[in-house]
Amino acid sequence: MNTQEIIKKLNLEQKCALLSGATTFGTRALPKNNIPSITLSDGPNGVRKQAGAADHLGLNPSVPATCFPTAATVACSWDPALGEAIGEALGEEAAAQEVAVLLGPGLNIKRSPLCGRNFEYFSEDPYLAGQLAASFVRGIQSAPVSACVKHFAANSQENRRKAINAIMDERTLREIYLPAFEAVVRLGDVDAVMTSYNKINGEYPAQNKHVSSDILRDEWGFDGVLLTDWGAMDKIVPSIKAGLNLQMPGDDGSSAAKIAAAVNAGELTEDELNRAASALLRLADKLSAVAPVKPVTPQECHDFAAEVARNSIVLLKNQGG
């Protein structure tokens, strides 16, 4: 599709509507304009496409899929090639279930043993996390599937995760919390990034221009889709201005109405709105242009998952007494 030509044909309301999800795990389609819906699904160590009614907590049943060893386990392999092979398997299984965007890998830095999601993060070390995450992304995106790395950034605890404020100086931010994300942008060419629930120095990442625009886009060159974690939206208009493309999940239309009102009031420019919508159109176009992958059998996936587990086991040898 010619993204710019389509943007010119869309009216204000249509462009605003694109920036919020239509369903729990689907973006908004505009069939008359040849804009398809994009299906997203968790997760970092196995596809979690829900069967029937979807809920963002994953309480309802899911379509059967392989549970691969978690990132915490795979990091013990110190093997980027293994990570890329896992990504390929995840991408193939996602494609088989008609999932277009896989919400993973998770690559936050482990700072506390009490973090409830440490299992799905790679490491305490920014370099190791970045190298393995980039390999996962390259593997996933070798299929007709996009990866979405998360949670950007400084998400290190579950307690009060929607209210916590991660306060740090610029050196700490850049040396500990951001290098893994920079690696997946520069080395993995990741298609999508998910913002975290927590604030960074007093501002939610989705509307934190320094993090989401100055660093992620201008400095690292990311031109993909930046989306919120599910229910992580605070203020939609400042977020669009700061570089956000997509609020997930959808709402009752109030976000689109706020965006339209901001454009009409001159608080948000037409160029800023077009930029936000264009990234979604580019992603939809890329996903539709990739050839299908060869289906894999569940047994092949399970056998490979067992191989990954074996290659990730670390034993300590008592040498010399």
C-alpha cells in the first residue's frame, strides 16, 4: 500500500480512530480504505492467543501452543544463536495461529528478586539482555510476524506498577535501563515497542518525550509502532505528541474524540497525527507483504523446547576441591 496516499484519503475521525485498538487484541480496520486489523498476542515464551472472549489478564482459555523455556532460563545459555532459533519457532507458531504481532520478548533489567515478572526477563546485565533479545527479535521477524519488545522502560517491580515512579539520573538510565532496548532497535530492527506502566522521573513513558521521542526515535532511529501496555494510557494527546502510535486496548471512542478535539483546537498538528497513523499503516503493509511460513507440528515444537531447556542448564563444577 502507498501509505501517504491512504493518509491523504482518510478524514480526521478515521485517522484518530486508528490510534486506539478495536478489540482487546486487535487494531482498528478500515475495510473501505484497504486497512486491515492487526492481531496481537502475548507472549514472551509462547503464543497466548485466547480462544473466544479475550481479556488482557489471560484468564480465559487460550489456543494450545508450545510453552518454551522462559527468558530467565535461556539467558543461562549465553547463546544468541539459540535465541534466534527460539524466535523463529515462536514466529512460526504465531503465524500458524494468524497472530501478526507477538508481544515479546521482555527485556527489563532484574533489580529485585521480588519482581513478579523476572521469569520473562533475560538478565541483570544490560549487555546480555540486549544481545539475546535482539536475537529473539531477528528470529521472530523472520516469519510473517512482528516482535514487540517490552516494557519500555525501567519496569522492575509489580507492586504498585501503575503508580510507581522510577527516579534516576541520566547516566543510570542510559547505562542500566536503556541499553537492551537500544540493542533490539539497532541490532534487531524491531517493529514495535511497548511502553511500561511505571513513571520515569515523574512522567509515564508513553508521554515522556525525552525517552520515547528524543532517545527512542531521534537518537536510535526507531520508526516502528510504539504502543501502550494494556491499560497503561494516562493522557492520550500528550502521548501522541511524544511519539505514541497506538493505545491498547480500545475504549468507547473517547480517546479518538480527544485527539480530534486537540487537532481542531490546534493543540495537536495534522502532521503529528499523520505521523502517528502512518507507522500503523507501514506495519500493516509490511505484515501483509511477507510470504507464509511452512507449518510446524506441535511435536516438533515440543522437541525443540526440550532441546532449548537442555542447552540452558548450567552446572557448577567443584574443581580442585
